[in-house]
Amino acid sequence: MPIRVLPPQVANKIAAGEVVERPASVVKELIENAIDAGATDIRIEIRQGGRRFIRVGDNGCGIPQAEAALAFARHATSKISSEDDLSRIRTLGFRGEALASIAAVSQVTLVTQAANEDTGTLLRVQAGEVLQDEKHGGTPGTVITVENLFYNTPARLKFLRSEATESSHIIKLASAYAMAYPELRFHLTDDGRLALQTLGTGKLYDVLLKVLGLEVARQMLELEAAVDAAGPSDAPQSPGGAQVSGYIGSPSIHRATRDYEILFVNRRWIQDRSLSFAVEEAYRTLLPVGRYPVAVLSITMDPGDVDVNVHPTKREVRFREPRSVFTAVQKAVRHGVIGQAPVAPISARPQAIVPGEWGPWPTPPTRQHELPGGADRAQMALEIQRTGDVPPIPMQTTPMREQLPMLRVIGQIRQMYIIAEGPDGLYLIDQHAAHERILFEQLQTEKAAMAVSAQNLLEPLSVELLPAQRSQLEAMSEYLAALGFDIAPFGGDTYLVRAIPATLTPGEVTGVIAELLDMAGEGMDPAVTAAEALDIIACHSAVRAGQTLSIQEARELIQQLEKTTSPYTCPHGRPTMIHLSTAQLERSFARK
Ligand code: ADP
Ligand code: MG
């Protein structure tokens, strides 16, 4: 084929694909436009996960009649005018691409009236073509309706997830903007049901209550007055200095996904692996492996120190001084975490052992979807080592054979570890991790046989669900039933739980259900989700650290562990035990 310039229709569809990935992308662009327009009231309505219908209305400045059609042209914007402006962007939008992109792949209706004009405009655009442009009476502000998204790009349509998942993405997104802009009123309905409403009090905590629920919000700690990169004591702000404010969760409310690590840079909701890692690092040793903290952090810096023009969706940014931003976040969060940590972290390395004496631990099985993150993590751990902050303590032990040897239980220490003697030395078994492994495999077998044992609750438990969780619950009801749950709506946000998996204690039910629904909202591969679900139930059912075990109970635990297929790791891949061989003991006591 000879080289040709693509017809505008085709070029537009290609460009649109970069901005509009899914219904939530449309909602994001429309909310950003409303905020840029100075709105104080933003109303969002979605139907069928946003595929069928999205409407965002605002009371902002509106679009002048003469410019309404132009707003839909590609690279048409009122927010910047020169190349220079690109280096100090203060608005959320600036690329002039969103409306053009949305209109290229849907049917759009715009009703708008500029604050200083007497009449407004009604405009219909379909597949990028203006079909109607006329005067329209109304009130100042803008209402944009987007219908039948991707109707002309079937390939894209196929990639969308279930309505419930798309809805939950939209709810999370609107919640994030509500947190970034607590002074604005947000109102969101999903198929007619109220999913989010904030009052615009200007207080972030009021929004957290709505978005995270009372239970979680109660365990959030406000970071002290902004801490800059140089640390709390150095008052003058260095160039590239970042101010960090917001709320962080107590280590006890950890989550299965990164969904609740919410970051804003100059009030723009961003994704940044390195900053997420900075947050997680600050919680180091306080959260179980594979679990993520809850944090809502707002980073403020000179707009000239951050490039937001990296990706069409503007969710990635580049910092002029990434290292200092990283440190500012890590320090601010660490400062807060330490202020509220219930117990001091315990050093992972046993004292009497000479470093280097211990062999490597067999690589734990890594789950498929964690692989790329794993590599990054190692890289970032190195970075941190170089910056000299919180050096990781390597945990090393001798390689183990697949089958567990016969063990004689001697006792329990710290209400956490079982001490046992084996044919070759001493074993320390983490009671929680070991029990988790046992229950995980038991659930796996029962699930495969479609016979997960359930227990009926004498008194049904009532749980309150967040809007995003409610839409997941409907989509997952069959799956939850297969796991032994019986959950029925009871009106409003309240649901009644009548049966639960037999392994679970009623006290854990609320937490487990919330976690299962949050995880499903991720829209992950169902096979992965299924394994994670068992994992969540196992983790909540297992004996906790801090629980006293009798010798008999400890013995039974070890016997059950012997029967598992992977006795040496818990379902998260963390070791269930440490082995100190006789030879190591003798060397350590300088007997050899
Ligand atoms: P950008 O936001 O990058 O400028 P968009 O395609 O999102 O590009 O919007 C194009 C223009 O339309 C904006 O620059 C703005 O002038 C106008 N506009 C869009 N939405 C609104 C709104 N809700 N209120 C007022 N003006 C709007
Ligand atoms: Mg925009």
C-alpha cells in the first residue's frame, strides 16, 4: 500500500482511543471541565455502567454561543494559548482533546449558557459531526450528555467489563475528585440510585466519611501540617519542594489492592508507581506482605516543577525532582505512621546468627499478575537503599525440602510462633501463616468440589455497603453463594448476612465482605479473583498472632500443615516457618 494521510474520521477514532478508554474516562474529562469552569455543584448521572448514558451537569461559567461548536474541534481549548503556557499549567484540562475524542465515539448533546449571555446553546454531535446547533433557553452552566459510547467502535466495546465493574470505576473516580475538591458539591446517581453525595463543606474528612464509610474514616489520621522534602524541622522550602497533606490509615485497615492509595498532585488525581511505593515503604513491617495501606495524599508543588503533559489521559505526571518528591511523601507518611503505630516493628534477623550463614529461601510461588510489579519493587528498593532511608532487612533461611519432617512441638512464644524440634534442628512456625495455608487449601478443595461448608447464623448480621460495593454485590451474588455466603438486601445501604463460610467467625464477616467486593471491583481476571477470594477468607479465618495456643492445639495445627501441598509458604508467598539446622546452632555457639 502506498503511504497516505488517513482520512480525518479514522485519525479521530485513533486519537479518541487514547483519551477515552472506558466510560470512566468520559466522566473524568467532563468532571475536569466542570471544575475548570469554576463550578461549585457537579451532578453526574450514569446508566448501565455509563455505556448507555452519562450526563454531567455543572453551574460553571458555561460556553459562549459563538464557541460551542468549536469546543468539539480537536486541539480547541480556552485554557492555554502558547507553548510557554504548557510549562505552568494550572487547569486540569489544556490539551483541547477531550470533547473531540468523546464526540468521535458516541452521541453527544451539549446544553450550555455562558454566565454573561442571555440565551444558551443546544448542540448535538455524533461521530464527530455537528448535527444540530441552535439557541436554547436555560440557566448558566453546562450539561453534557454522552450516549451509546463506542457504538461506532465495536472493538472497544468488546473490551469493556461488566456494567457493575464500569460503574464502580466511575464511582471511584468521582469519589477521588470529591476528595480532591472537598469545597465542591458532587452528586452521582448510578441507574437512578444515589451513589455519592458530598456537601462541599471544604473539609476533606467530611468527604472521607462519605467515600470510605465511618468505620474506615475513623481510623484515618490527618497528617500534621505539610512536611516538605527537607523534613519537618527545616523550615525553608527547597526548589522542587513538595508539600504533602492528607490522611493516612491505621495499619489495621490494610487492603487487598492499591485502590485506596489515592494521590493528588496539585489536585490532579494521578497514578505514580514510585509514589505508591513511597507510601507503602512508610508502612514497611507494619502491614502483612501483599497488603496495601489506605492513604489519601495531596501533594502541592510549583506547577513548573511537574510536567502533566505526558499522556493524553493526564493521569501520569513527571517531576522535575522525582527523588525529592518521593522523599517528601515517604517522610510525611512515615512520620504519621510512626505517630500512631501500635507496636514497634520487630527486627527480622535472629540475633545469634552470623550474617551470611543462612542459605537462600526457596523462591515463593509468585502469582502471574504480580510479576511486573515485583521487578519494579526490587528496583525501587534499591533506590531507597541509595537514598539511605529505611534499608530493607534481608530475611534468609535454609532451603527446605517439599515435605514437612516430623516435628515435636515444644511451645509457643510471643503468642505468635510455635517452637518445634525436628530431625535436624529447630523450627519456628508462624501460627497465623501456617493456619492460613491450611484453610486456603481446605477451601480450595471444597470450592473445587462445589461444597464449601457454610454455617447459618442464628442471628443475621447486618452490614452497610458503599455504593461501589453494592453494584459489585449484585454482579457477584452467585459467586458469593458458592463460597457459602447468603447476603440479601435489607433496604438502603443495609444488607443482611444469613450464612457465611464455616471457617469464618461472625466478627470477621464485615471486613471479609468489604474486601471481597473491593477486590472484585478491580475487574481482575476471574481466575485470579477466585484464588484471592479464598485467600481473603483464609486470612480472616486463621488464628491470629496474639492468640495463645495449647500444646495440643499447636500439635494439631502442625499435623494439618503436614497434609498441605505447600507447607512452607502461606497463600501470600510469605514463609510459614524458619528452620535453624543443628549445624547452624553449633556454629552459632562456636561448638564447631
Ligand atoms: P480542554 O479541557 O483541554 O480545554 P476539552 O475538549 O475538554 O479541552 O474542552 C474544550 C473547551 O470547551 C474547554 O477549553 C472549555 O473552554 C470548553 N468547555 C468544555 N466543558 C466545559 C464546561 N463544563 N464548562 C465551560 N466550558 C467548557
Ligand atoms: Mg477538558
